[in-house]
Amino acid sequence: MSDKFIPQKGYYRKLRAFRVAEIIYDVTYIFAQRFLKRGDRTVDQMIQAARSGKQNIAEGSSAGSTSKETEIKLTNVAKASLQELLIDYEDFLRVRDLEIWDKNSEKAIVTRRICANNNDSAFFREAVKVRTAETVANIAIILIHQADVLLFRLIERQKADFLKQGGIREQMSAARREYRSSRKS
């Protein structure tokens, strides 16, 4: 009976948005270690923004069992954290006079396809170890744009689920009414 108003949640590891956010974290960690100076505040900020993107998807998914509002808010925090990280990557490229790939360039199109069809974090960890700073930053930018779309869709789904199912109080009241009704029969 309780599963009607406290559904099992926390299946975030199956979400493509989570898997992409995990890849972004791994790429960012390697990027920061390879291309930024120790002691640079940007290292911690970029790693923390990447971590926040990943962690808030997990936390929001788990919290969604009892609070649709919290689930939506935390998913949006993940989205916002990745946008902050996006700006860091763009800043890195801009101030060093490195190229930010045009979205219609052949490099971007090929990389987008690879990123869209690959959920294996180990693949990306190996790939970025041998690429230039410019290439790794652009890979991260593409991944962040893809995660942004996935998180937008996830938030839209979460909102639709709320409209269909209501919040925890509504679900608890409905379950209680159903329980009482079944006892009277």
C-alpha cells in the first residue's frame, strides 16, 4: 500500500543525464589536473561544479520519493552547476586564444556524434589523457550542452509526473481514502 505514495526512486544511475554528468566530472577532473596550475582556485571551482552537476541528479532522484519539489529543484541545481562549468571552459579557451569550436564545424559534429553514442566514462577518461587542452575543453563543452538538453527534458518529465501524480501529501491522502474504502467493503 505504501508504495502508492512513496514510490521507490533513486534510479539515477540509469538516467542518461547522470551518466553524461559523470563523464563530465571525470573529464573535468583530468582536465584540471593536466592543464591548470596547482593552487589555482579555478581547479577547485571547476571540479566542484562538475561534481555538483552529478551529485544533484543523484540527490534529486532519491529525494523525489517524498518531495517532487526537491527533486525538480535539485535537478535544476545540477543544470545550473553545469552551466557554470561551461563558462569556465569557455573562459579557459578565450583567455588563452584557443578555439571554441563552432557547433557546425566538422570537429564539433563528429565529437557530438561520439559523445551522444557513448556512455562509457572509461572511454572518455582514456581519450582525454592524450588530447590537447583545446580539444579536451571542447569535448567537455559538447558534453555539457548534451547534459543541458537531457536535464531540461528530465525536469519537464518531473513536472509532468507531478501534475499527474501530485505531491506526497496528495498521494498519502488518496492511499488512505483507498485503504478506508477497501476496509468498508
